[in-house]
Amino acid sequence: QVQLVESGGGLVQAGGSLRLSCAASGSTFSTNVMGWYRQAPGKLRELVASVTSGGSTNYADSVKGRFTISRDNAKNTVYLQMNSLKPGDTAVYYCNLAHNFGSYWGQGTQVTVSS
């Protein structure tokens, strides 16, 4: 089993920044993909960004140039630096860890961007 604990959400004005963190514990395995997804009210959950254990990254078009995902393998932690936030970024953000034996989710953290 894998446990994911997220932190860093909150309320911010448009144009502001937030940094999300997600610490993983348990059977994380050395080869995995960690990512951030988000779900706004009435919408499907969507990928925001992901990073492999080797450091390869992938971003949704809507956040390219504004968000940066990174990870610290020694700490089993993934980060999402969010800059130039827009009201459209308002959602619950979920951390995900996936490896050959399963996919795991955090409890979610609310990000609200006011205009």
C-alpha cells in the first residue's frame, strides 16, 4: 500500500502563486510516476502534470509555462509550483503515484483562485 499526504492548497488572488507538496510512504518502489490531477465542480478529473522517477515531465497545455512539477526521490515527495494562477485553476488538486502494481491517490487539497 501507498499513502500520500498533500499540503499547500489555499486561497490566492489571480496572478498569485502556490506550492503544493505530496509526501509518499509505503510501497512506493523506485520506479514510478508521480503526478498532480485536478477536479473542478461538475468536471472530470484531469491531469495537470506528472514526473517519472527518472525526471521526465509532462504538462497539460493549460498550465505549460505557469506550473512546474518536481520531485525529491530521497524524500519520496513531489511538488507543484503554480505561478500566474487564474480563476480557471480553481479545483481540488489530487496527488497520484503509479507503479507496476497499482495507482494511489491522496485525499485532495483545495486551490481557490479569486478574480
